[in-house]
Amino acid sequence: ESFVNQATGRCSVEGSKFWFNCNPDGPYHWFKLNWIDKREDKNLLYLHFTMEDNLSLSEEIKARYRSMYSGVFFQRYILGLWVMAEGVIYDMFEEAKHVKRITDFYKELLPGPCYVSCDYGIQNATVFLLWNKGRDKKWYCTREYYYSGRDEKKQKTDEQFVKDMIEFIDDAKIKAIIVDPSAASFIAALNEKGLPTMKAKNDVLDGIRTVARLLNEEKIIFSDVCVETIKEFSSYVWDPKAAERGEDAPIKVSDHAQDSIRY
């Protein structure tokens, strides 16, 4: 918003005009409120167009884009609507599509290196997820570790979590353990044991969009042993108070496995 204010304040040539082109966001976004909703006061010409208006896209490409998104992302990116993010975040998640027994897919798994994604907490839950790539180019979440210091009424130290990590990995060949960058002490403890780590990208909304797209394309599959992770899909919801502030954000409850998936 400050950039737009600075830029428009410098259009001092007589007869100057502003041109804006954007994907829509939530209905309380500052640009929607201060510009689009005030288009008559500001003497603006407002054009709403959808993907169908893009004459350079073939029908095949448009079909591919339609299949990539659902829910709020479909309404915004395909239909061009300024709609609120509300309800369940991953409304495209279906156990029938996204959850399988490991015996149904273990032959698909490549023998190469795996990854562990990790959301670290002391009172909050700590989650490890083991990811294997398949020959079909899908990613399979094959194991889950879930420990909540609050629920168990007993906190674990970094050293104890590292021990649990080693047991969790077992004989899997790990390329990297992807960890929330804020968990500096845990990353240091893992490195002390010679375990390879990678700092996660912690842009929540970008991560949600990516996971939503991959779920929509059925490129992420979860083993049925990942019980807590599967449970969280039904309770991972958009925060209505954040939406009223013009922000998209999940409610920070029952989100630890979901954070691990994003990483």
C-alpha cells in the first residue's frame, strides 16, 4: 500500500493516468476497499475479466489451470472474484483420494533419498513426516511422529527429540531434515549428530497455495498410519478475524502436522 501511495503521489504530469492489473484477494484487502470500492469517487474504469478472456491460452492449458485450483483459490485465480477465505482450508482433501495403505503404493517408491519435514514445539506438538518420491512423480508421506508436551504433560528436550528423530528415520536414506528456521536450538542439536538439515520456507500463504495445488492434482498421498496428520485436515480452517483485517491466515490450532506438510 505504501508503494502505491508513493507511486501515485509522483504522477504529477498533467493528464497522467494510473493502470493497475491484479489477481483478486479477500474482500477486505486494502486495494479493494480504497480503490475498487471507491472507483466512482476516484473516476476509475474498472474491468473484471476471467481466465476465459485470455485469448492466448489454449483450451488444453485452461483445462490444466482449472484442475490446479479449488475453493477460494479457484474463485480468485480462475473466476477473478474478491472472496473471503473461510471454512476448511484444504476443502479438496478427500481420504478416498489422498490416503492409502502403504501396501498399495510401496512398489511405487523410489529407492533414492527421502526427506523429513519437521514442525518443532516444546509445549505445542512436535511433528516429523517422512516423504518418499514415487516413480509416478507423486510424493508419499509414509511415516508420522507426533508428540505433544501439553497433552502428555511432559516436555522433551532437544536431545530427546533428536533421539526420537534417529529412531524415526530408522534405515531410511535421508537427504535432508526440513525444519522451521525459528527452531535454532533443535537444528543445532540435529547437526551435532551429523544429521543433514535444511531451513524451511516459512511463507504460510505461499505454502498453503502450493499444498492445495498438489492435493488438487493428487500429487501428495498419505499413508493411513499418519493418523494425526489426516485428522488435522478437517480442523485446519481460515481465521475469520484475520479475514476482517484483510489477511488470509489459518487459525493457529491443530496445525502442527499441517505446518510440517508445508515445509
